[in-house]
Amino acid sequence: MTITRKTPLALLLASAAALRRVAIVTGGTRGVGLGISQALAENDFDLLLTYNSDSAAAEKAVLELKNQFPICAIETVGGDVSL
């Protein structure tokens, strides 16, 4: 894509969003998984983190990650993903 002064802003934003990298980290809100999440966020990955049952720990981890890495989009999904 050639960018000119007439390129619509929406197209530019969509192109930039398409360049973002996303990682899914199972168990990404505690322990080793949280360490992996932090390392990925340091490298500008957007994150989808899963947790099994401790929603309070997940919320805390997300708040800490968002404070440390405000440019990263971070979401969580609770439940058993082992199937």
C-alpha cells in the first residue's frame, strides 16, 4: 500500500492494527504463565490470557500488565481450556 496525504485515516488505522501481534497464553495470569505474558508484552504483543478459576488474581494481573505496558491490549477468558 502506498500512503499519500489522501489516504483515508480509517484505512491507515486498520493497516496499523493488522500489524499488531497477538499471543494467547494459557495460565497467563499467574506463575510461569504470567512471566511469559510479561515477556510478550515487553515485545509489544497484544495478549489473550486464560485462567481456570481465580478471577481475582486474573484481574490483578491484567491491571498490573496494563499499567506496565499501556500500549498492549490485554483480555482474559476464564474456564478450563484443556480439552
